[in-house]
Amino acid sequence: MREFHNLLRRVVSKGDVVNDPRTKVSTIGISGHQYTVDLRKRFPIHTTKRIYPKFGTEELMWKLRGEDSIGTDSSEKSLVQRGVHYWNQNAFQKYLDDNGLAEKIPKHTQEWEDEFASYEMRLKNGDEKGFLGPVYGYNWRHGRDRDGKEVDQLANLLRNLKDPVRRYGRYNILDAWDAPNISHMALGPCPFWHQFIVKGEFLDLHAAQRSCDSYLGIAYNDLTDAILAQMVAAEVGLTPRFYTHTFMDTHVYTGVPPRSDFWDDRRAVEEFKGRFENVRDKDGFLQVRDWYLGEVSPESEIDLGKDHMPHVLTQLSYEPKQPSARLVLKDLPLMEAIQAPSYRDVLSVRGYKPHEWEESPKAKMAA
């Protein structure tokens, strides 16, 4: 998607350097961006690196089921058992916090890595639930009103959108931002607001995201929200049209010390940005990457992949391909589809032909 490349270029060229207090990883970022995709013309799956529809779809179904753990009593629905590991580190960090171990086992240490490896093995063996608190879909399906009554936002949304009058209202929203319970979540919701807007026969989706991991996260946010828009549209008998994505704190992770010390040096940052802004062709991004790698400190073994900047520069060196992928939904009611044994029972993505390149070292998500 060319819109995504424009976002990456703006983040890198205009961004400010900040050390994130939660992850303790340095970032460069901006405070706002937006783009719109016409879903009638293309399915917004990114082509300048390969992403995996299976993982994004399984995570979306997990959210729509309203689950609060990545391992469940029914292993067939477990994110871990289905090969989705996005949340493993967040679940581990919540485990440390809940058990008073966060200071004893600090982030970015060998002890943290060793304990996480043990925790992850327990997750895979079914000995850990991987409790996350009332995150995302749990609030979509099991929120509470002032009287303590459970509110199923998803069921209410579908009911409204099927109603010939209420579908045109401006209350057709999935809201994951449960302010009183943010501190009880392993991670506050990143895409926190999904508003479904009906115009005649068309259904538009506007998603707002408070925290945007530009390299690892946004591609999957676009994928899953486009699937969500098309699944909801199919359920309520409308045609999916515009998907608008509003980005708030939008950033690229640049690692931890001593690697990130580069970004604390004002002159180094100015030279980096000058070289970046002078790029005139795709190969120029590789030249900036190679210069950057010659200037920064090597990452330690436990920190390999926490600096995403080399990957961003590599991705920018590839030209987005003409859209060829398309989403095909199986003919299932939405509430039945989200309970399906596998994403393949729900949908398929056909004609996806991204650029293929080796990501070395593999980028790590900041937990």
C-alpha cells in the first residue's frame, strides 16, 4: 500500500525521538496521520513484506469471541495453540506484575528472557492460562454498565445495523477503551474505536488507533479491520466501501541502549534525517540503511531485532505492487464464523503476491 509507505516516510523524516516509559524502548514518531482505502477496489494487505492472513484472522476471531486469555480451557480456541504469539510477552509481563516480580525480573535482561522462555513453554503445554485482563474483545462482548449489567457491544452493533432505521444512527460503535479498567489490562487497546457508518447501501468503517507500531503492527491492523468491515457488511446485507484508519501516536522502535544511544545524539539524528530526506530512488533507502548500521552500536544477543529502523528502510526500498489480493468470505453467520475451528473455515485471501525478503534479525515486538 502506497499510503502506508507515505506514513513510514513521514514518521522517519518528521518524527520526534522519545524513550517509551512502558516498554523502555526508544522510538521515533509522530502524533497523527490518516488514510482511507476503498474496499470495493482493493483489499489492503501490504505487499512490500509478507504478512500472514492466518495470524491476523485468528486474532480477530479471538477478539470477537470476547476472550481474555491467550490460552483457554478449550485448547482448540487458544491463540497459542493456533500459532498466534503476538500476546505472549504481554501476558508474561502481566504475570510478573500481578505476582510482584516486575522489579525482580526487569525488562531487557537475560533473566527476563529466561523466565519468559519458561513461561512460554508452560503456555504451550497448557499449564498457563495467559490471562490478559479485560482487553479488546472482552470489553466488546462483556463490558458492564453502571448497574453491573453485561453489555454485548458486538450483538448490539449487528442488531442496529440490521434495523432499517437504526443503521443510519451514529451510535454504531465498538469501543474497547474501558477507562476504569485500563490498569487491569496487560496492554491498553491500541485500535480502540471502530465506528460503522451507513450511507445508503454502503457500510464504511472508521478505526482510531492510539498507539501504532509502524513496522510490525499497522499491516496487521489494516488486514484485520478490513476483514472486520467486510464480515460485518456481509452479515447485515450492505456493501463494504471505505475503510479509514486514523493513527495517533505513530512510531518506529529504535531499540535499547547502547544501540538507541544514536537517537540521543541530536547531530546524529539530524544527519540521519538529512540523508533520508535526500533519497531520490528506492536504492537510496538501502544506502541510508547501510550507513546507519555502520554508525550504531551492535545489538546484544537478547536485544536483537528491537531496533526496527533497518527493516523499515529495507521495506521502503521495495515498490508496492498493484493490488491483486482479494478476500473471499465463507457463507456463515458472523457469530458462527467466530467460533469456527480454523480461519480457513471462515475466509481465504487469494492472489496475494508480496515481495519476499529475509528479515534478519527478526524484528521483535516491544512488550
